Amino acid sequence: MATIGTKIDADIIVAMKAKEAEKLTTLRMVKAALKSKEIDKREPLTDAEEQSMLTTMLKQRRESVEQFTKGDRPELAAKETVEIALIESYMPKAAGADELLPVVQGAIAKIEADNGGTKATPRDMGAVMKVVQQRLLADGVRADGKLVSELVKQELAKA
């Protein structure tokens, strides 16, 4: 399987040949960000690091869309939305709530076991989130942080 960087390089060539200016600009921006991180690190990026960079870029664009919408700048919000769609196409599919729920429940069970069988409360939110994030990272699963947070809150409220 090709890395994100090599896919982007190939797509830049395709976009240049097809004269897709907007797509080309976005791809070059992503490539520049990845290259900058690689230079800072002084060694090639791993797949996880490339995904992390793209996740950060997606988060920045979502925040920009929100700000542009509030500022009554729909044309800029639309441009950011197009960039979001393009960047997301390089990310693995994000896990849904049904896939995340067992991980969240398992993390809560682990926290309860670590606390000597004491029921987890909403105060344990940080500890549960930490365990969930570690498990998702270990499994190589991508998940929206807000969705994970909501699931943890719901499950802790049941306890």
C-alpha cells in the first residue's frame, strides 16, 4: 500500500495534466506541510505521522469553515469545505459510533478494574478518554474526537 505522501505526489501530476487549479493548490499545500514536518524531524514520516498531520489540517479547516460562516463569508467557507473533502479522501475511513462503543465500554471496564471495582463516574472522563485514544491508536483506527467524547460521556452517565 502506498503512503499518503506518494499518493499525493501522483495526484499532483494528474491534477497538473488535467489543469485542475484548485485541486492542485490544495495538494501542493498538503505536500508542503508534510515536507516541512519531515524536514523538522530529519527523517521520513511514518504513516501514522502523515495521518496525524492530515488530521490537524482537517481540524484547522473545520474551524475556518465555522469562523467564515459566522463572519458571513460563504465563498471562503465553501473553499475550505472543498479542501476538507479532498484531504479526507487521503485518510482512512473514520470509525462510526457502533465501532467505537465496544472500545469505550472496554476502557470504562479497565478503569473500573484499576479502581478496585469502583464504578466509573463522569470524573473519570479524562482517564477513560486516555485509554480509548491509546487503544484506537494501537489498532490504527481513526475516530472523531468529538464523537469519542460524546460516547464516553453517555456511557459514564449510565454508570
